[in-house]
Amino acid sequence: MSDLAQKLGMALAAAPAEPPLEGDHPQLRATASNEAAVLIAITDRDEPGVLLTVRRENLRTHAGQIAFPGGRVEPDEDPVSAALREAHEEILLDPSAVDLVGTLDQYRTVTGFVVTPVIGVVAPGLPLEPHEREVADLFEAPLAFLLDPANQLRRSALLQGRQRHYYEILWNGRRIWGATAAMIVNLSRRLQWR
């Protein structure tokens, strides 16, 4: 296990600074049909980064949005296996290149999924390639920037007749928001990164 993975693992083992964001639909619990997982891949460098994707504009859900690689957990999988499989499908990240650290608290999305974020460390400069039909772009954002509460902007909007609050992180002309930003907020509450 790398030094970064050990440092992250120790930080994840500590109590969070604040309770995690649970997401929408607090009554929703994971079932075989609504369980999903994402991989929060952190690059092992002096200034670690986080790998993020931009979803293609023609996708049925979350078109054009920034997301972690991930998707539905299949019946024969656990969240870790699903996150690794999806990262391989979406960005050609070899599962054996991921130094697994642990998982975060589940997050419930407005679309009805219960998502388990899986934390892993990867070497910088891996030969990654966006899936031509699902991923429009792949980029790395600085971990320290993402985890800084000053960059995690709380917003609100009217959705289906109800006021809804969400987080937004603006980095380098990119808008990270919704469930992805909320999971970053939860990560920052666990890591208390300095």
C-alpha cells in the first residue's frame, strides 16, 4: 500500500468532522435494483488530484455532467467490484492499478440510486482513455482544491415544486455539482485534508 493510501486510510478511519450528507430520499435504502458505486480515484503525486469524467451530451441521464466513473451494481457484484468494473469500462483504468483504500457513506441521488463511493489511489500518468459512447472528456482536479470548504458552494433551486439544496464546485471553467459535489463534500468531512 502506498504512503498516500495509508494516509487516506487513517483519515477515513477517524470520525467525520461533520455528519455526512445523506442525499435526497432519506427513506430510500439500497436494493438490488437501485444500488450503484463510483470510484474516487486519487492520483499519487506530491499534490494529489482526483480523476473525473464529463458525460456525453446524448446520454439519457445526467448528460454533460461531471461525474466519477461508476454505475449500477450488478447482482453478482459488491460496490467495490462494480466501481472498478465501471472505471475500466469508462476510462480504461486497469483494476489492478488501483490501490483500494475504503468506502465512504452511501449517498442517495435524486434519481433514486443509493451510491457507494469507493476510494482508491492510482499512479499519475496512466494510459487512460474515455469510452467513446459514454465519456466526452476525462480530467484531473486538485484534491486540495476540491476538499477546501471555501470552494464548496451551497446552492438552491426549485425542483418539482420543492426547494432543493445542492453543492457546486467551480474549477478551471468546470462545474462540478449535484451528487458528485456532495460526495466530495462528504470526502472532505472524512479527510479533513491539510
